[in-house]
Amino acid sequence: MATFDSALARVQRDCASLLPDHIDTLARAAEHTFRNTTLTPGATLSLFVRQIACGNVACAAMRHLAGEEFSDSAWCAARSRLPLKVIEQAQREWVDEARRELSLDASHRWRGHRVYVIDGSSDSMPDSPPLRAHYGVPSVCRQGLGFPTAHLLLLMDRASGLFLDCIDNPLSTSDLSQAQKMHDHLQHGDVLLGDVAFAGWAHLALLIQRKLHAVVPAHHRRIVDFSPGRPHAHPHKGKSNSHTGKPRAQVIRSLGKDDQLVNYFKPREKPAWMDPTQWDALPQSITLREIRRTIKRNGFRPIQVTIVTTLLDADAYPADDLVELRLSRWLIETNIRHLKITLKMDELKCKTLDGVRKERLIFLLVYNLIRIIMLKAAKRQHVNINRLSFADALAWLRWGEFDAEVTLIANPLRPGRLEPRVRKRPKKQFPHMTLPRSELKSQLRAKHKDTA
């Protein structure tokens, strides 16, 4: 059985952006000076990837994993010296190289369009003062309790499952305030899938302004009515009490059963996350398409799905296909679970702001490495990549045989599967902390004095 290093070396040969010499070149280009020692930027990044891939093992184990003699403090210092921009550039180059090699832009399009999925998430980290001050803690936590928690916004390529970017911000940050940064990764004609948080008028208008497309669920506060000849309310005309119960979208024409073109009028109030100048530049109305379908699934109750999209041509984009595309948004939830639970990114270990950002980027890099392994296996095995086991790909990365063609476990198709998310074996846990540690220690000291 080959070692993890040899299995990783196989993948490294296919991805030159991870080779230590290339990373050292990137570091020099970023004007980062370093000596030719054991822990150069290239060697440090490679070891950092191994550390995360092996379960984010403790820093004390790194000298054994590397087979080199260096102290724990030397390893921590090497990670802190590693420039964040170098990791970001290596991540971008790696994804771009994989997309070119596997021809993802050409062969994985939906009706000629590249499709991306955007979603928000979070992760937690040690309770250090710098992290608590920057990210904040959940509002339900009492003073002195809880852990700093970051708000994350992720962008995923739908066809390959590769994560293109992950933006971190304080916990109170909204998804929409950071969405425009994700738009920079897209090109004219690309389609963006999102949940209801991205279905607001302002966000849809921004996408149209940038010649991008969206497929999102109808906003929960918007009334969608497919009745022929129905009236509508204009936000800038009439009294508010006359608008009650009326849709605020004007029907242009019907495209079929529960399928219509509508005008969405510009709201009166600007969203808090948008710049006033940008808001003034948006049009007074935008043309969108509303679709409603009832989805029947074996073992489940039928559900009604209402979507809004900027893809207006009913012949080029059939309604049923758009609804099916909308339902595929759930893929990002599965892949975020792989990232946070299988790879254990839900709890970071670094105690500085720069450290957690590097750690998070390496998690993203390792995830994309595993996804590339899955893409190659899917092509070789002639199976949909979403059926391949992420855990099996991670196991091959850790312990797979050198120079062997990887064959991954393909999960069976189980439509209508219904399983309760419960544990049979009880988990042994200490009671949760409900008071600050200082108060608990005081109680223990007082109890000890009383029994002495």
C-alpha cells in the first residue's frame, strides 16, 4: 500500500499550481522574501494541504507527517508567514487549470449556458479576542459564552461542483451585500441559481444590468397570480390600502399554463446594502418570467414550486426544464456539507484573523482537489459525478495506490428515499456550558472550600 504522500504526488503532477517550486515563484512575485530552508512557502503550502486532508491534525503531528525535523512553533511560524495572496492565487490557478483540462466550460453547459450556484453558510472558530471582535458571536449566546462565527458566501460551478470563491464576513452580514463580488466571476450569459434570499428586485436588476441570468424561487413576500386579466398594484400609484392582496407585477403576456412574462416595478425604498448611486442607475422596471409547477415525488407529498427567471424565451427554455434546473440548486447544500462535515471545516482551529482565512482557503483547496479526482473518475467510469462518494475520494487521496487509476464507489440511485436523521447509539457528552468559565471556576472553588 502506497503512502498518502505518493498518492498526493500523483495529483500534484496533474496540477502544477500546487508544486512547491511554482508556489515559491508566486511568493517571489508577491515580493515575499524567504530563505531556502525546509519550510519554504511551497513546502509549507504542500504540508498545509496534507494537514487538512488528513483531518486537520494537530500542529504537533506535522513533523511526523512531513518526515522532517522541525518544532511545532516553527511550523506555526511558517504558516503565519505564508502570504494569503499566494494561497488565493494557487486556488484560482488550480480551478482554472482543472476547468481547462476537463473542458468543463464547453462540455458541461445547460442549454449553452454556464450555470453557477450561490449560497450562504457559516463556520466557527476558537474564542479568541481578535476573532470575537471581528466576527461576533450568535445573538442567542449570553455574555462570555458562544464561539466567534463567520458568515460565508460561496459560489459553486453547478456542473463540476468546484467552489470558485468563498467570502467571509462578520456574522451579521447579509448575503446580498456580498453578492456583487461573486458576480465578478461570471461572464455575459451565465446563469446564477440561488435561494429566496437572492430573489429581491434589486439583485435581479443588477444581474440584468450585467447581462447575467437568474433562476430563483419567487420571493416569499411577493404575490404571484396567474389568473387571466388580473389587476396589479403599482408601488408609486394609489393608496397603500388599495394595494392589499394585489400582485405588484404587471402581466405582459401569457406563455402557457402557469407561465407568464411580467414587469416588476422598482420599489420605493432602496435596500440597505446598496449604494445610492447604484440604486439610482437601475431602471424603473424589469421584465421577468414567472413559472409555477407542482412536483410529485414518490414517498412525499406534492410540492408547489414557483420560480422567477430572466430567461424569457419559452421555446429556448421550456418551463419544466427551468423548474428542474431550479431544483438542482440543492447540490450546493450537499457539497457544503462535504466541505464542513466530511472535511471538518465547520470548526476552524487558528486563533488569528489571518490564520483562519488561510485555513479556510486550504479547506477550499483540498475540497476542489477531491472534486477533481471525482471528475476524472466520473469520466472514466461513465457515471454522473454526483453519484460518486466524496468520502471514498478522500480516502483514496489519503491512502490510494500510487499510479493506479482511481475507481470510486458509485452510490446507488434511490429515488424517494426517506430516512430519519437520528442516531441509534447515544452520544456521551458533558453538559453544555451555560455560564462563563470564570463563574463556573468560582463555583468549583466555593464548593471545594465547603467540603474541605
